[in-house]
Amino acid sequence: GENVGLHLPTLSVQEGDNSIINCAYSNSASDYFIWYKQESGKGPQFIIDIRSNMDKRQGQRVTVLLNKTVKHLSLQIAATQPGDSAVYFCAEAPQDSNYQLIWGAGTKLIIKP
Amino acid sequence: ETGVTQTPRHLVMGMTNKKSLKCEQHLGHNAMYWYKQSAKKPLELMFVYSLEERVENNSVPSRFSPECPNSSHLFLHLHTLQPEDSALYLCASSQDGSLTEAFFGQGTRLTVV
């Protein structure tokens, strides 16, 4: 069936390095792709989104890339900080979703000092 | 208070108990959501209320009963739960069903014994 998934369940990076979290999806009929961050003991927090008519979008220290040809989404975090340690979820909003998001299983990002 | 507040933060209940989870949002949003988050599984959307009317019910067992008395409050009534219902229950709110700007509460960690 249609689903959104992640390549790696855990990613460890050195503090100050850049991080790349990947996400694969199978539903090509989507309006939005969204990244959420969930810190320990907290609910998910919206980071950045991208529309299907875009390839790249930048925020503060974060960049989301969308490759519709291979149905791939990535989140790049520049100069990672200890506060970036969290589980990162990609989510997909199909055109006919009507409030539904299809969530990935999450990738845990660990920042090494 | 600001944001989305959930109470209690932790709840342990027996399979024959009746309990309720509460969610309150102070953001002026008109849509509210219940999600279930289990270990190593994607977030599962349970219920959606828009303008205090239920608009989504994703085949959730009847032992979960939502209530939305007004646009700021959402309840999840629980009765005769099973151990597999143990999970983190997250409440979220958004404006006009926006999937990209949903704000989540910290969740209620439910353990069914």
C-alpha cells in the first residue's frame, strides 16, 4: 500500500557537522511533504514543509529537498547542535487527504559531542 | 497559558476502568485531533474535529470515545481498554484543517494493566 518510510532508524553525527535525514514515499499524488521534530517527552513540532511543485526550500539551518522522480525527500540540518537531538518524522499529505497525514516511522538523530 | 495542553501527562489504568484524557488549546484554532503514537510505529490519526463536529473517525474501536464540547477543548473517553492500547496519546490543533501547521501537545502516556 501507499506509505512513507525512512531509510535509517538512527543517525549519529558529530556536533557541528551537517545532518541529512532521508525519507522515501510511494504516493505520487501529494500536495505537501512535511518534517516534524519530536524531542524526548514532547509532542511533534513542525519544522518545514514543501509543496509538490517545488524542489527545494530553506529555513533557518534546515533545508528540505524533494526529488519527485525517485520519490525521495530529505531534511538537511546545518551545523548540528545538541538541541537538534530528536526523532524526525516526514509526513505526506495526499491531495485527497482531507485532514490525513501519512507519517513515516521516524529517524532518531543523535548528536555526539 | 499558551499552546496545546494535555492532562494528565501519565495515566495507568486497569482494563475495567473508565478514564478521560483532556486537551485544551489556547491558539484560537478551529480543528483538533487525537493521535496515537506507539513504539516503532507511525503516528496514527484517530479522530478529527473541525468547528466542533467530528469529520474523521479512522476505524477506531468503540472503547475510545471522543468529545469536543467547544473549539478549545477535546476529550478522549476510555473504557475497557486492552494492554495493546498502551501508547502516547497526542492531541493537536490547527486552523482550518491546515495539515502543515498543526501544534501538538506533550501527550498523555497511557499504560493499561
